[in-house]
Amino acid sequence: MDKRKIILASGSPRRRELLGELLGGYDAELIVDPVSDVDESYPPSTPALDVAPMLARRKLDAYMDRRHPDSSVSVVSADTVVIIDGEVLGKPADPDEARRMLHRLSGNTHLVVTGVAVARDNKIDCRRQVTEVTFAPLTDHEIDLYIDRYRPFDKAGSYGIQEWIGQIGIERINGDYYNVVGLPLRLLHTMLS
């Protein structure tokens, strides 16, 4: 019998690593095949909690339209956003925007929302995971050092929980740690099972 194939339609190294670890419990082959050039804009009226699942679904739809995989293959896409005071923070465009985002998160609690979309057996399942994260107050020096050394321009909210700023700055999380990294593994396991 052939191994089950699971395609990750994302170029995120963090998602690739996490899904690879999750698949250690499956008889499955991971294929990384990122979809690019997907419009990540959304209407301003979109509820903040709906943005990540909407974008994950859009990425999955784009992948399915362009690649037309066999229905026996599972395709996974995801998108993560940070929400503070009802505002969605995506990926920063430059160091100044990263600095502004980290100053907003400093000493505050925010939400990390990951939308996960899975296509399998001619069906699509799209869900979201929400985790609450609280940062301790960060100094200007800590923020500047992090931006200079880690270049967090590919991360929602300008930070990676698994990186130095997360190690020294996060006071507590309420919810799924892996969701904050970028792929809620328990939720995805449920969706793939």
C-alpha cells in the first residue's frame, strides 16, 4: 500500500518542521509545494477573528485551482495573524513597522489566530485556533536587538515565540503554543484524522 501523501501548500520553514514532526505518527509522506502570489488583502469590515481562516482558505483554493491534486492527497494551508485591540497585525514591511508592532505588544495581551484549511476526499475543512499571549514590558534595546539580529519580517506581529524575544519577553500564554509558532498541531491532527 502506498503511503498517504500530505501536501503543505506553504513555504514557511516553521510549518514544514512542525508538520514533519506531526507526521511522525502517521504513515504519510510530506510534500512541500508552496503556493505563491495569493492576494492577502481583505475588506476592512472583515471581523478580525475571521481573517486568518479566510486567508488560509484562499491559499488552499489557489493551490487547488493551480495544481489540481488527486482527491486522495491531503492538502494543508495555513495563515497566522496577531490581533491586538481588535486590529489585525500581519507581517511587518520594514524595521520601523516591526518596531511599532513590538512596542504595541510590549506589556500587553494579544491574540494569535491561525486559520488552517485542509482539502481531502473532495471536501474542504477550514478552522481556526486562537491563543492568548501576554508580553512583559520590553525595552527599546531589547526590541532593536531582536529586529537587528532576527529580522522578523516574515512573522505576523513581528515576532517568533520560539526566538529570543519570545524567550525573554513572553510572560504567559493561554492556549496552544504551536499555534503561536504557526501551526496548531492538535487541531491539524483532528482535521487529518
